[in-house]
Amino acid sequence: MRIVFILVLAVGVGLAGFAVSIAKDRFDQYQTALAEQRNAILPTVEVVVVNRQVRYGQRITADDVQLIRWPAEHVPFGAFTSLEELFPADDDEPRTVLRLMEQDEPVLLSKVTAPGEDAGVASRLEAGMRALALRVDVTSGVSGFLRPGDRVDVYWSGAGHGGESITRLIRSNVQIIAIDQIADEQRNNPTIARTITVTARPEDVAALTQAQGSGTLTLALVGVGDETISDEVEVSTNALLGEVEELVVEQERVCTIRSRRGGEVVITQVPFCSN
């Protein structure tokens, strides 16, 4: 019996040692996997996002934003990484929203004004650009379907050299920044505008002003994402209609005989005419 007990004890100790060894290997594997996972975690930074939807023209306050962790390598250009950047301590004036932002969307420098500024047209002009108002109607204004942020090609129609009527593309991909007095890019309701405000370089402002004063302007809406710069386009009346040939139709000669019957003159048509 003693020998059997010793054998059973030895087997039990061996099995226990084997189980401990297996458990240790599993634990080591778990520790290694955990360490690899820690090394794989991307570094993050805090980014200011809005905690609700904010629209054009609204003043943004500290109650409208919060800080969240964002992958450090993918922080959007112009994002604010602290509340102090968004709300400077030396300026108590709030910023104004320039573009619609949805909940949890990062607050970007291009989507808000400087502290204390309103959301006027001047705040949306890039360096070296100017704002110019152009007159439009239901035809030239693409039936009212233009909105701030759209881009258009501008065509001029008027008298060319020699007095011939022509239509010419004078500026391509001109950006609209306001419709009448509205600069909100989220405006979707079609309205017949009387004026549009576009952004252009000073030399383009001079060209568009001269064109508007010497002829009529027509706008052609450019598709979203279309960065194509159109080539020079000009169509004249002659080029549109081609050479018009005048067709002269020879009239058939008709011969008649006049005769008098009492006090009445009778005209009778005859089939053949004598020379």
C-alpha cells in the first residue's frame, strides 16, 4: 500500500507541475500580447469638437464644445487642441460660426471667425482676393438654384469687332460667396436673386466690371468637385447659324386677255403667252 501511495503521490506532483508549466506559458503569452497591444495604440491629442449641431451665424461658446481624444497623426488642419486656443483669455468676444458643424465634428479655424468678428463677407475673403457684386436675373442666375459656395463660369454677350454679336467665356470657376444679402452656404431654398457676390482677383474685378457695363452676363453652374479650367470659348452669330443662302424663287408667268362686255371689263387667263 505504501508503494502505491508513493506512486500516486509522485504522479500527482508531476501532473501538478505540468499544469503549472502550461499555465505559466499561457500567462507569458498573454503578457506578451498585452505588451504588443500597448505598443500598437496610436498616440492621441485632445481636440475641440462641438457637442451639438451649430449653424451659420451662431455665436459659439464654451457650452457648445468639448475636448475629445483624437489620433495625433490625423488631426485636421486648423483644429483647436485646447479651449484656450478657441477662447483666448485676453479676448472675451465669442467667435461666429461660418459653416454648419454637426455634433462631435472638430472646430476648424476655417469654420469660425476671429473673436468678436461677425460672419460677414469680408471674413470669407482669402488674401489678395476681392468681393464683387454682379447683377443677375432668372435667366442669367440659373433659375435661382445658385447658393453661396457654388462656382460658376461667366459668359459675356455683346457686340464684337465689326458689330457682330458674340458670346464669350470671360472667367471660369468663379466662386460665389453671397446671394443678395445671404452668405449662408446651407441655404437650399431656390430664390430668384437680384445680385450675387463673387470673389475674384483685382484684375478679374476690372474685367467683370467692364463686361457688365458693355454687355450682358450669363452664369453657368460648375459641378461639385469639377476643377476643370475651361478653354477659351467664343461663338458668333455667323458661326452659330452658318452662311445663309438667299433662295430666289422665280415666279410663274401668267398671261391674261382683257375684254369689255358692256360697261364691265372681263379678265380671262390664257394657257399660252405670245411674245
